[in-house]
Amino acid sequence: MTAHTAPEHEKRAIVTITRPGLELARKLKDGLGATLYVSEKYLDAKGKEPDIVAFDGVVKNLLPRLFQEYDGIVLIMALGIVVRTIAPLIQDKKFDPGIVVVDVTGKFSISLLSGHLGGANQLARDVSDVIGATPVITTGTDVTGTIAPDMIAKELKADLEPFELLKKVSSAIVDGDKVLVINPEKIPVPSLEGPMKPHILLFDAWPEVLPPSRAAVIISSRKARPEIPLPVHVFIRPRVLTVGLGCNRGTSFAEVHTLLTETFSANNLSLSSIRTFGTIDLKSEEEGFLELSRVLDRPLLTFTREELSSVPTPNPSAMVESHVGTPGVAEPAAILALSKNPPFPGGQAHLIVHKTKSVNATIAIAEWQRNPDNDSRQ
């Protein structure tokens, strides 16, 4: 048996409501590193077992909670039971957990819901590896053996936008029509490393003239180039940017947010590509920074004056040094925040926007860039 522990930060659950399913469920619990939910009438009365939870056997009472708490759910029961039970719980493919159904004999592992973003296709394969089931996967890009933009986004832990155009782009890919994949910042994407179907046209720079195509996928932290007319397209926003922050005490969220959005717009950058914020530890309780972190759902990292002083500051300030003991905050914080939490190996943090000020706030932007000697296409 091959063990397939859940990917980092993903939680998986196994549910069974029959005695024949219990043996399979135990194997899957161990093989997938999952929590097992069992109808209480089939549990040994001798005592509790690790990672096994009893429930009343009524799946429709259990699943609403599991939908909220788990990233992937394997249900060992009839497909019809699952379809009827999850129907009122389904909301959006961006948020629904991956649902896999396994028959009680373990013959089939069926990816039912959220095959890509929810991870059900991979979960079905993992189930297959553990119990020897036949994985049943029906998503078009998987069965045709080609790329899937939402899977690239998941692979990079990136945002995909505009999400409502994903269906049109994916349809072009499955239909075998010409689709451009443009990766001008040369972000490493493992699923793009191998041979591509002939209708998938890869570019690691913006071509001077776009070849005719039905759709495009752009992997970039930059906004669209208005001078280049694109077909229907989606952007995949790799989280390769960090923002260093500095401010006077009590600066409002509104001022910091306005400075941020205006600076990103002026430099043709996407807010979706922000990885983290960084500042000095003296500002760790600054409400404007904390609210910015909450609103954009990105962590705020803090650094000591000694750490900030260890990073060369292109635009040092004697006034800042006299107040906080380091010649700069925003610029070195941007570099440190990215260096401490890089998006991929074989790169380096570069300051791409030097400190920019409003009346009370300062920001600087760093980007993680791939080292030229790690670029196999050069």
C-alpha cells in the first residue's frame, strides 16, 4: 500500500455507513492520513480510536459540517445517496470541497465534485493507489491529456481571473483549438515542463505578433497590455510580489489602501499577486496595516530593526533612522518578506518599486524573479 498523505494544509475525511465499507474506510484513513467518520452502530464499544469519529449514520446530518471543515471527502456508499445529499450544499467550484465516491467493494473511485480546484481528481487517484480501485475521472482536460488553467493556478497557489471566463478558455483547450499560454516572467510551472499538445502554444515572452488563436492563458503579475489585442483569456496571478510598509502612528487604512492601489495601478501590477506584507515590529499593531492584511487576505510579517538594517536600503532616511533605528523600513521589509517566504526555489527578491509616499504612509514593492541560470529556455 502506498501512503498518500494530504497536501500541505489540506484536510481529508472518509465517511462510511455500512459494515462492508468499514474495512475499506480504515485502509483509506491510514493511507490518506484522513479522519474517519463511521456510523456509531459499527464502532467497537471498547473505546475511542485515533482519528475515528462516530456519528448517527444519517449522512445528510453530517455533510453540512464536513463541507465547511474539510478540503476533500471520500464517501463509501452508493453514488445516488451522495448526489441527493450534497445537492443543496453545492455553492461554487472555487470553494466546494473535492468529493469522491467509492463503492463498498472498492472497485471504483469516482471523482464527483470539484475535480480540479477542490482536488477530487487527485483524491480519486490517491484512493485508487491505496485500495486498488479504478479511478473514474471525467473532466475534459484530464481525459484528453492536456493542460487545465485552474489546475495551473492550484499548482502555483495563484488566483485565476476573471473566473467567469475559465469555462470558455477550457472549452477551447478541450476542443483542440489554438490556445496561447504566455508566461513572460518565466514562472516555473511543473505541468508545463513536458511536451504539450500541438494546439497549445507556449511563449516565455510577449510575442511581437500574436498568432491566431481562440483563447489565451497569461501567467503574470502584470495587467494586460492594451496594445496587444488578446482573444478570450484568463490571467493566472502568481504570488511573487511583497509590499513593504511604513507609516506615521495611527495612519488610517483608507490612506494606506489608496496608496497601495494607486501605486500598483501606476506600475501595471496586479494586487492578486501580492504574497505578503512586511514592516518593522514596532508597527505590528498598527490598525491600518492589520486591516490591509485582513481585507486582502495576505499575512503581515514583521522584522526587527537589526534585520531591516542588514538589508541594503536604496533610499535611506536619516529621519527614519533617528526614530526607529534603521535607515529604512518599507524597502528592506519588502525584500525580507519575500526572501523569508519565496514562491519557488532558484530565484531572488528584487526591489521593483522604490519607496513611494503619501502624506503619512510609505510602501515599496519587491518581486521574486527567476535566476537566469535556472531558465532552461534561455
